[in-house]
Amino acid sequence: MKPPAFAYAKARALDHAIELLGVDGARLLAGGQSLIATLNMRLSSPSLLVDINGIGGLEGIALRDGRLEIGALVRHVQAERSAEIARHAPLIARAMPHIGHAAIRNRGTLGGSIAFADPAAELPACLVALGGEVEIAGPEGRRTVAADDFFKDLFETALGPRDVLTAIRVPAATADTRVGFAELARRHGDYAMVGLAAAARADGKAPKDPRLVYFGVGTTPVRARKAEAALAGGSLDQAVAALAQDLAPQDDVQATAAVKTHLAGVLLRRVAQQLEAA
Amino acid sequence: MSPHLVDIRLTVNGEPVNERVEARKTLVDFLRDDLGLTGSHIGCEHGVCGACTVRVDGVVVRGCLMLAAQCDGARVETIEGVSDTGEIADLQEAFEKRNALQCGYCTPGMLLTAQELLARGGVPDRSAIREHLAGNYCRCTGYHAIVDAVESVAETRSKG
């Protein structure tokens, strides 16, 4: 289908974008790889699209005070090739090839993926697994929101209607950082049926403080806390069994809830191996 | 001027283009309807099938997931332009020789996507070729012949 009618404005700067977003029904346009699809399907009908692609200063990747800051307009392809991300945020580097297809990764942005908060998307889960945070500019100024508090509900985040997500930050990996990532999709690059992003610290036998964050199984990224505890206690089998309590997936077009729960266990076994590897 | 209309200046296949477009018009509709460049096809219109693949500022994108209004100042290339320059003549020949197309609907998108991979140089293995083309549906060939064609061109070019 074709999108409904809307107006279009190119923001010159962050302040200008925030001002334009004051228009009733305005929506922010970044990479557009999710938004324009929803417009074409008439699942959303904004009055105005505020295009932030021309705003400078939102496409940097930099290490600051032990944290890697990734600008909102960094495109997936840029992240995929970034030596800084490979070194300081290896979980994101590992997730990147699973995100969309080549042409989608050329346009889609990291900030857009986080802000859109598709429950089956990879990056929101990575951000939660890493205990990252989101930098937001809005009418009241700038603020930082922890990833744990950012994803509220289905496509709902801590972003207000006039807020612009400007960057994400994650703790830079250290020598004892361990990460794991796996997903199952019917076609490489499609949204996952079930996926798992994980981070932990190496500590002898069992991974310490593991954070297991599933995607495609709920309305937001879902932490599997009982499985985390079992894994920290050294029992992978108990961790897999605990997933039945941690996760409550719904049937969808891709798989039934029972299949998803089973696949979540399969992924946990794969990811647990990755967490053990140095 | 209505805020629903946007003036854009860009180049398409090297030619300067100045047009007034509806804000809601996608790039592929603009190319097909306003410029008559119907080599870029429309399949799913939500980014899944890859039939609308074009190049913007040197990289392949979904023509259905960009607005024409966003292309102000951009350099757009379509299958028509890339064919005319001879950039992919060897790839087109390999597709024909190996029956890597039947109905041809996906072919412009396949060619542009494959060319992006080939332009990186070297000889990608078959799984890398498959992965790079994973965003382009073909409902005729079963893909094997397409992978064959791309692989053979990679080998020939790396020797050249």
C-alpha cells in the first residue's frame, strides 16, 4: 500500500527537531526502516515527519570514562564495521550481522532500533543485557535513562512525544567480560522467532552476574532472572528448566508459545557455551 | 507551498533532477511514476522482498523504505543507470548464462545487491553470498543459479 498523506520537515539541529516535534501528531524519522514500513501498511498516520538525518554530531562512536557512547544516527553498517564496537561492545558486534538485511543495515540506525523498541529486535535486548543507558534530549533539557527503565511496554519507551534519543551508552568490555548471542529466524536477517542476548563476568567455573535477555518472547526485552540465578549457581540444566517460569511467550504467526519456550532453552545452551569461552 | 509537498534536487543515474514531490511518496514510486524508470520493481512495499533495491549515495537501500523527499542532494542510481555504464555487464552476462533468472522480477535488486558484495573485492564463499542476498526474494530459481553466477563473477574479477 501507499502511505497516508503527511507533511515533512528536515530538522537543522537538535533544538529545531524538538521544536518541530511540538506539532500535534508529529513523529521523528531516523533510518526509517521500521517507520516507513508501518506508514506503507497504514499502521501509523503521523501529521508530520521530522527528519533528523541531517543533524550533525549524532553519528559518533567514542569511549568516554569507561563507557562506549554510540550516537543515535550510527547506521547498522557502520556499527558492523566499527573496531571500537568490536573491542568495547562485543555483544553488539555479535548481534549486528543478525539485524535485517544488507540494504536495511545500510539505512537503519542504532538509535532508531532502540527508540522503536520492537520486542523482536536485537539491539534493545543487547542494551538491557549490557546494563546500558539511553541519552535523551527533550523540551526540558537532557536526561539519561537506564536501559532497565527504558522499555515500558509494546513499542512503548521512556521517550515522550517531543523527546529525541541522541545516544546509547554501554559499559566498555573488560578482560573478564563474557558475552553471548544467538537467535532463531526463519530467514537470515528476519525478525527472530526467539533470540537471546547475554552478558556475564568470567569467574572460575560458572559465569558471574549473568544477564540473560530474551527477545521475541514478550512485549519488551525480557530478563530471565530465575535462569540467571541457576546459571550463576552452575547448573545449565536448571537454568533451562527455569525458563518455563521466566518466560510467558504468546503464540504468534511464527511459532506457538510452547515452541518458543523450547527454543529459548536451545538458545540458552548455545549462549552458555559462548559465555564460557574467553 | 503546502507542507505536504517538498522540492528536491538530486542526481539520478548521473542526470540532474529537480522535482516537487508529495512528502509521502516513496523513492521507488518517484523513480517509476515520475521518472519512468520502471526497472526498480515493487513487491511487498514493506522492506521484505528487495525487488525495489536501488543505490543511494553509493549504497544499496530499499526504495520502498526511503521517501523521495529524503533524497534531496542525493546521488541515486537504478538498474538502468548501472546497466548503461557497463559496471555490471559481466554479472548480467553470468545471470543469463547460468539461468539465474526466470521471470526477472527480482533481478534488478539481485544484481545491485550482488554488485555491492562483489565491489568489496575478493571471492566471498557461497555462504557469504547467500547471506548478502538473503534480503532479496526470488520465487523462480531456488537461488542456486544466482549464487553460481555471483561466485563465478567474483572468481573472474579476482583474476582480472
